Amino acid sequence: MTNDSLDLAFGALADGTRRAIVRRLSTGTARVTDLAKPFSMSFNAVSKHVKVLESAGLVRRVKSGREHRLSLNPRPLREVNRWVAHYQRFWSDRLNNLEQFLKFNPNQEE
């Protein structure tokens, strides 16, 4: 995944409404109208959120006549997870090293 793709994914996931849409789509496909129901915003506003998710590659749309069915594309989420996991390991290693240092240097001031 490129930096631009990560930027798009993080940008799309930065909004709570879009995260809620991703959460809903993780349970299965849905129509845009179904996704809009729980939100206290217009259909057009929800549709704009969906378009941001589509632009980031997080959501796929299949048109069948007038019906638009949306599904989650997990690949960008896996890439985001991989990126986060790298830094999680980085900080875990550093904190473990600090812990070991403090254990073996008991004369350090607390």
C-alpha cells in the first residue's frame, strides 16, 4: 500500500460516521438506503460519506438496476493494521528494553 493509499484510508476512517458504516458493512452487504437509516442526517450526507470510503478503497459498490449494494473491502484495513502493528512492535520493544534497564539498575532514582 502506498503512502497515498494509507492517507486515504486513515482520512476515511478519521470520521465516526464512516467508521460506523465500515462496522455495519463488516456484517454483510447493504443498500445505501439501509446504511442511512440509523443516522440523523440526510441520505445525501450519508452518500457523501460512502463516496469517501469508496475513494479510499474501503467500500465496493455493485449496481443492479436502481439498487446499489455496498460491501466492505478488507484489504485496505489489513494494510492499515500492518502499518499500525509495525509501530506497536517498535514501541513495545522500546518499553520492554526500558523495563529491563530499570530492573537491572536498582540505584536509579524513582
